[in-house]
Amino acid sequence: MYRALLFSLVFFSPGYISQAQKLTVLVNYVANDDKSNSNNINYQPGALLSWSDFKGRPVEGSDAAAITSAGFGVKLSFKRLGNTAELLIAVNCSFSKKDSWVKPNHKTSYILNHEQRHFDVAFIHTLRFIERLQNAKYTAANYPSVIEKIYKETALEMAQMQNEYDSQSDHSRNTDRQTEWNQKIGKLLSSASLAKQ
């Protein structure tokens, strides 16, 4: 089962850069953004979650065997280069250890695979977010609203896919649909790799 990991978007005032100044934008995925935050695991292709990563307290009254809390976030910074301001957009996808949990009697490789796929879906949408940011048109005045709009649209699409995944697989209980989703998510990961960004 999935729980959205919510990030706040922090924007600098457009007044930081002159309206006459040229604005260039650089968007990057940052896999090792904040090593000081031992709660978060940043998504790295090929690295898999383990049950020891699920540190949250299980909700005993919940029907869920496990919960994965994952999502994507963005940090902005500027560099001035003469008459040009460079907007640096750092994007990451992370899993929250303290907000993710598993019930003790459900620590199977099958359920862990289901939870891993939730993290994979978050990463797929992180890459879509990056692609949309790279293709957007920015000015010194509009960049906060452009980034926020793209973030909200992509986060909504991610939540919809996460819910569809849980609904169709019946939270992994429908093994045939789980297999179909494993294949679908695998194909989406292959076609939306970082190498293409």
C-alpha cells in the first residue's frame, strides 16, 4: 500500500533576479542530495528496498500488510553569471523510513516486491517531472508558478497510478494482476531511464 510523501516547494522571490536579466535553467536528478537525513532513502536505479528500511510503527487496525511512503521533491538555487541568472533545479525521489511500515507476520519477498513497485512508480513520475521541467518555458517572473503547476500535475498523476496499482492488484492479493503490474512498471522504468534525461 502507498502513502504519499509530501514535499513543500520553497521558492525564491522573483525579485532575486532582475526582470532584465537573462534566465537559464538547469534541471538535474540528485540521488545523494542529503546524506545528513538518515530517514530518507533516495531512489537509485538498481538498488532495492529491504524490510529493515521500514522503520515506522505498523497500524494494527489497518487492512494493509505494509505501507510505503515515497514521493519526489525539488530544491531551487541560483547562480549569477554576469547578466545571466542560472536557476538550478535539483529533483530527488525518496522513501521515508519512519513513515513506512510492515506488520511482523507479513515480511515476505512477495509483499516486499509489491512495496518496491510503489517506490518505482514514484521514480517513474520523478522522471516525468524532470522531463516536463526541462521542456517548460521560464522567465524571471513566472518560474515559481510554472514549477508549482508541473509539480502538482505530476504528483496528481503519480497518486492516481499508485491508487490504480493498489486497486487492480488488490494490494498484491491478486497475483495475476500483480504480475501484470510488475511487467508494466518494469517497462515504464526501462523507457523512462535517467540516461534519457
